[in-house]
Amino acid sequence: MKEAPNKCDCEKCDVKEMFYEHVEEQHIEVVCNIKIEKAFKKGDMIIEEGKPIESFIYLKSGLVKLFKHREDEKGQIIIIAKPFDFVNLLSVFSDTNYNYSVTALEDSVTCNLDLDYIKDMIRANGEFALSIMKKISKVSDTIILESLTVRKKNIHGRVAYILLFFADQIYEDKYFELPLNRREIAEFIGKTTENVIRTLSEFRKDGIIKIFGKFIEIVDKEKLQQISDFG
Amino acid sequence: MKEAPNKCDCEKCDVKEMFYEHVEEQHIEVVCNIKIEKAFKKGDMIIEEGKPIESFIYLKSGLVKLFKHREDEKGQIIIIAKPFDFVNLLSVFSDTNYNYSVTALEDSVTCNLDLDYIKDMIRANGEFALSIMKKISKVSDTIILESLTVRKKNIHGRVAYILLFFADQIYEDKYFELPLNRREIAEFIGKTTENVIRTLSEFRKDGIIKIFGKFIEIVDKEKLQQISDFG
DNA sequence: GTCATAGTATGATAAATATCATAACTTTAT
DNA sequence: ATAAAGTTATGATATTTATCATACTATGAC
């Protein structure tokens, strides 16, 4: 992890837009000055469960996973966050310490703003407050409703769902490199590693996907969608 | 459902406290005047999936369930909300329509505030905004983290967990009437009705609980806790 | 009351998934 | 280059859970 020079030059940054829309010019400059960018290598720990929440963290580039660590047993992945998602979406405003960890699945850069400063901005600017609430609620909603969606699927449905998630929402390509190993996919969908592997093999045998190690090519997307929807 | 006279006399109302702490006297009076109390009978629909979100709804008394309706299949219960929990915690600030329903499990009374009015208050008062965010985030966090907790348990663990949930968090008594039938418990923990019934029977045979129809008495709480923790 | 309906209960069986075992293949460290 | 460790893969088996079938019980409508 290393710190990078500060600039407010990211396109598509919702936070910046919120500021531009609702905050006066001189405050924006302050934000751009106090924000700290941090670069992480694949596998690096970005947030550690139990540590105090001191920053408002936003993903500028890369890909990260939020997960709960489990002593003996296997962990549980809560969500995969992509650029311009909040990284510390949970607990930021409701708790003092993180109750989940975040690590980088790919080389990633985060934007970090002092949480007290953001809180001051919220206090000072209700319109900004409303924008932040909207954004944060949206993320929580998505997690809750998607977890319900996944919960009712069998393992075929869940694996199909994950493959389509990466193809459509993350990489926007039917050919991509899985950022998770099979064990992590299992932790994400709540099934065992062996059965994830088995299911991928079955999809391969049925000609629905091609597997080259961590690289996946979706051959019959319609079929995969069908398995995801009805599985 | 019937409307009741408006008063701001509820003890323990977080919303009122938020107002008292952060809003000027004259505004509080306005809130108390515009708020509408609605009474619902057990089984009544409070919020219907798909309908527009127009109010900020707070549970004053009773017990409700939030759930997603599923056409053909069985539904899915998202959470049981008790008094002073927000009822429309999800989507209030992030969506225009409800994507879940709420019904009364017991006779219930809700406090309804015009959502646009609350939004105006948030815009006008950042400190109030921060209080609301804190409260809403807390509820979302709880749902997400508890669903992860439940997800890793087998059916014995899940049923034990639910029984302890009602005993400890809702009724604060080892003897209570289940507000859900067996099918609904199944919808809550994501298992089949038959297996919920079977598990309850096993707990009864093992002398862990006593069953009198919908009434449950927890006999060996320590054992039940153990099953919940390690099951 | 009694009829219909929903809810509770239990057993038998089928299906899904986990666990255990083993091996080939990859990556990492030395 | 090689050993060690981790990952992917597959089969055999055990366990868990769902499904199907069938009663029995409670509840509400008439």
C-alpha cells in the first residue's frame, strides 16, 4: 500500500458530484486537498475487522471483496465492490468499529476522506446529507435484496448467477478472469468448494462455459441465464 | 386499519428524540400535528410491494414482518420489526417504490410522516440528518450481518436461533406465543415447513422446549443456545 | 354443529449437498 | 530446480434437506 498525490480529477466520482452539486466552491477545494489516495496490491488488506472506523472510503479503481472472517471455519463474502462503490458502506454512520474486512482482489486505489470531516459536511449541508443517504441506502438495499435472490437458488443457480455477475456487472465481457478462486466463490454463494468446482465442470461438459484455469468464457449465455433464473 | 388522534406522547420514540435534540421547538409542534397514526389488525397489510413510497413509517406498537412476495413459490421474510424500529427502513431514501411488503403479526400502530416533509427537515437540519442516517444504517447493518449469521447454520441451528430471537429480543420471556406459523418460520430461515415442524418436534422430544400449539416454553435455554451457536 | 380449509405432525423416499479421499496441476519459496 | 503448499479436479459415500403421502387437529364460515 502506498499513498498517491491528491487530485480531484476522477471522472464518474459520485462523491465529487455530490460535492459539486451541493457544496460551495471553496469547500470542494478543501475536500480535494484533504482526501488521501491509497494504492493497494492484489491481496492487500484494506480494512481489518475490529479496527476503528475513521475514514470514509471510496473505491477509485480495482476490485475488492467485503467479508467476515471466521476463526476455524471458512469466511463469508458479503459483497464484491467495484469502482465508485463505497467500500465501507456498512457501519460507517452506525458503528465505531468495522465488523467485516476488505481486501483487494485486483490492484486497487481508494479515496479516503476523514470521517469527521464528512460528518461536518453533512451537518452543515442537508442537501449533501440527502445525497449521501440515498447512495448508502441504495447499496444496503442491493445487498439485502440480492442475498434474498441468491438464497432461494440451488447450487447450479448460484454458480450461474455469479458467473453472470462477473460477466455483466464487473467485466462486461463474456470472457474474463475470475478474481476469486473456487474456495472464495464458495464463500460468496454459501456452498462448498468441491461442489462449486463440480458445478463449473458440469457447465463445461454441457458446453455452457469454457474453463482455462481462472479464465472463463461464457459460451451459451442464454442457457446460463436460464439456470440462474430457474435454478 | 383506522386512524387515531395525533399526539406526540410516545415514550422511547427515537424519532421524537431526534427532533427534540436537533430541531427547534416550533418545528416539533408541526411534526406532531402532521403525523398520522394508523392502527392495524393482526394480518393487515401495512405496506404493499410495488406501491410508491410516500411516508416515513415508524412502528409505535405491535409487531410486523417485512417480506418479499413470490408468485408461485413461497415468500421470504426479510425481518421482524418491533416497536420503535423503522418499518420502511429499506428504500425510503433510495427508491420510489417499495420492493417488499409489510404486514402486521400482531395488532399494530404506526406513526406516519410525510416523506417529503422529512426530506425537507433533513435538508434544513444536518444534525437531524446524521441521526436518521445512523438509525437507518444500523437497521440495514443488522439485517445484513444477521443474515450472514443465519446462513452458516444448519436447520437445527436456525430454528434454535429463531426461538431465542423471539424469547430474548421480542418477548423477553422463555414462555411466549409464536407470532409466526410454521410456514412463516420456514420462510424466515429459508428451510421447508415440514423440516421446521420436525425440528421443533425433536427439540420437544429432547426436552429442550415445550410446545402448546403456537405457545412455546423454552425449558433448557443453555442447550438451545448451544445448538444455535454451533448448529 | 358440521363442513371446508388451513395448519400441524410424522413417515418414507428422493434429491441435493457435504464430507472424505485421492490425485493432478500451479504457484511459491528456497 | 526442486520441495512444499495451495488449488483444481473427481469419485465414493454420508449426511442433510426437500419432496411426497397421509393423518390428525384447530379454526372459521355457514
